[in-house]
Amino acid sequence: MGLTKSEKFTDSQNELANIAKVLGHPARIAILQHLFNSKNCICGDLVESIGLAQPTISQHLKELKKLGLIKGEIEGTSICYCIDQKKWKEIGNLLIQFLEYQDSTSEAC
């Protein structure tokens, strides 16, 4: 059986691509910004604030949670979401390393 496309690339390349994919939707950026500004919130707050339907918000939260950027705790009948600060810093460091990457053998264009 042949390699899958992701097996052709390094773990780091696959991880960066996954991060970019998750951060590549403006609704997810808006959700993250809302969580940073409010420190925590429930899904209903996001629906009001961002103006998208509950199922749409839930799907975006699922993707952010799968990446590990957010975590959620059940509080009664609601889930309170917040930024996972440790993962946020880890992803930030990966992105900084990538954006500052320079191949010492290549010349500038």
C-alpha cells in the first residue's frame, strides 16, 4: 500500500499545516479573540457575539478544541470555554520558528 500524502512530509510540516488550516477560518479567529477578551464564555455568548448559528459555532469550537487551542468545562447545562495558554504558547513558538526560518545556503531574491 502506498504512502498517504501526509506521510511524505515531516511531523513538523504536518503540524504547521494543521495549525494553518484551523486558523484559516475567520470565524475561528473571531472565537479566539472573543475568548481572549472575555477570559471565558459559554457557547451561547459566542452565538450572540459572532452572529453565527449555534451548530456552526459548535463545529468551529470542535476544530479549535481538537487542535488543543481551547478547552471546555461543563458548568451545569453549558460548557465554559477558555484558551489553553500552554498550547497557545507552544503553537506560537512553532509559528515563530517557521516564520523566522532561513536556509543559510539560499540567497535572497
